Amino acid sequence: MLKPVIVGKSKKPRAIKNLDTLPVHYYNSKNAWFTRDITMDWFHKKTVPEISRYQTEVLKIPDNKVKAQILLGNCPAHLQVEQLTSDDKNIRCMFLPTNTTSLIQPMDQGVIYTAKRLYKKMLLHEILEVEETVAGEEDRRRQKTLQNLKDYNIRSMIFNFASVVKDIKPSTLINSWKKLLINEEVEPDTAELETEDFLNTFHQGGENLTTLEDIELWLEADEDDMGFRILTEEVIVESVIAAENSETDEYEQDEVDDSIKSKPKLGEIKDHLNIVLKYVEDNDDEKISAYYEHLRHLRELLIREINAKGKQQKISSFFKPVNESVP
């Protein structure tokens, strides 16, 4: 699978400004829609090199033998086929017929459906507090969930979505082609993605008033979002002006308040990290134990930062009596 593409509104969101690499290709546009410029850049600067690298390095195909046909849905955000062809003509795009999305387009035969549900499942796991409270203690799950939701930002979304794409089963991708190739209907694999599964997760988080109807509305809320629109002349002009002004718009406006929030003390972070390290050290699961070295390295960096910010005391200062008047 190709590296996913995310289109946001801000050119340089605060939450990802310090990241040199992302698990997705990130673009921006005024309305967070795909545009022709984005499609052109994605094809020539991202997709062609990515396909060439995969075929030469993984499949061991000679560089001059690299070939690929990319099928795209027919939408206004795409360009002419001639514009979406590599310089050597060996990697090119082909548009599927218009108005055939639900009939034959592979991505609409369970792939998008599965990706959306996997993402919403991961979103719930990240923000919902499901830890049961001890008898007699106040149930603070709702307050913690609300705080987790406030802290959820575009960085969280990007990394969660990239993880979701990796979790899509090969069988889901294989089945998505059956309608187009052999005219066979295949139902999406909804294991652990049924409405009842989401309802159980909500109830585990203390949201006992949530109903199946609520879950269905939430799961289907974005079914009609195509990711693009047919732009009028006025909207095109606005987009150009916005793109020019966005050169100085480095951060998302709704995240500016993040800098005002009080940050946890480095000592507190180190204490929590020690607890996590102890958990990993005592765990028999190899997948969890694999993070031990990385966590130790993180703690080492944290300790260095603490020492750099703290005042260096002479060793003799530790031996001074508490009361200076006492000999």
C-alpha cells in the first residue's frame, strides 16, 4: 500500500511542527480538500519515487523495467491522464468511469468502510477512560475522557490513521477487487467493528446512556464526505488568496492555546517513566519488552535535560549541617 495522504487546513500545524518525518504525506488547502495541485505533487514527487523504490529495492526489478498502473476515481481534483504520467511513461494513472463509485471502485468495496471504523475504534481506545474505579472512590472517568478529547490533536490523528492503514487485513484488499474483476459481491469483514462492539466500549468508559442509535449515527456521520468539491470561480480565487496568506500562518488557530497550558514537571515525567519501565521490565510479552531499550534511552535524555536545567551543586554542599549554627 502507498503511504497515506492527509489534507489539513493549516500549512504548519503546531502539533507536528517539530517532526521531520511523518507516517503520512501531509498537505494543506483552505477547506482541507484535495486539489489539483496536491494531486500533481502527490503523483510526481511522492508516488512515482515510492513505487520505483519498492519495485527496485523490494521486488528487485531493474530500474528500467519499473512499471505501474494507478487506478483513480474520476473526480474534479484529478487532472488529465497525460499530466499524471511519469517522465519515462512507465508509471501512469487511469480513471475509472464516472458514477461507478459504489458499483466497482475497489476502495469502496469495504476498504474505506473498514479504515473509518478501525480509526474510530482507535480513537475511542485513546480518549475513553475504561479503568474501573475502586469502591467508595469518585468515578472520574468522564472528566478524564473529556480531558483526553481536549488533548487529542492532529498529531494524534495522523499517527493513529497511519497505524490503522497498516491494520487493514490483506483479505480486505483482495476482496475489494472481486466486484470489479469477477462481479462477485463480498461483505466487509466487520469482526470487532460492529455497532455493538462500539457500544460496549462506550459503556466500559462509563457512558452508559449511549444507545445503539447514537453509535449508528456517529459511525455513519461522514459517509457522504467525498474529500473534494467542484469549485466555483469565487472559491478558487479565495483559495489562491488563502494560500498566499498561509505562508505566515504557521500554527493552527485552535491549537494556539496549547502553549498556555501548564506543562508537567520534568521530575514528574521521569517518575511516571520509571513506572512504565518497571512494567515493561516485568512483562513477559516480547512485543512489550521490545520497547525497554527505547524507554531507557528516553529516560536518559530526560535526565540530561533535568540536569541541564538544574543548578549544579558542589558535592561539599550535601555535607553541610542543616543548622549552620551547630558546629
